[in-house]
Amino acid sequence: MSPGWSRTPNTLTGWAYRPDALGICLRHAWDVTGLPLLVTESGIATNDDTLYLKDVPST
């Protein structure tokens, strides 16, 4: 578990809601491969868009 993580509700598909997991995965992939990484979509299966929007920086 990463620092600051707390238990949250699961998504509609039953997966744990872990917005920090994407960053953890990308940092690990970069450390292992050193290759550029491109994230094209990082969605969440929910009826509540506020969960998704709070973790997406505004542009």
C-alpha cells in the first residue's frame, strides 16, 4: 500500500478504487524499462463522476 491510501468503495465491476495505483504502476514500468509511457485513458466504472473528476487535474 502506498502512503495516504485508505479503504474506499469498490467500482461497479468490483475492483478496489485505487487512483494511486496508476502512478505506482507507471513509476515501476519506467524504472524497469526506461521507456516513455503514454496513458490515453484512465477511467473508473462508477455512476458517480465526482470520483473520477476529483482525480483528474483540470485543464
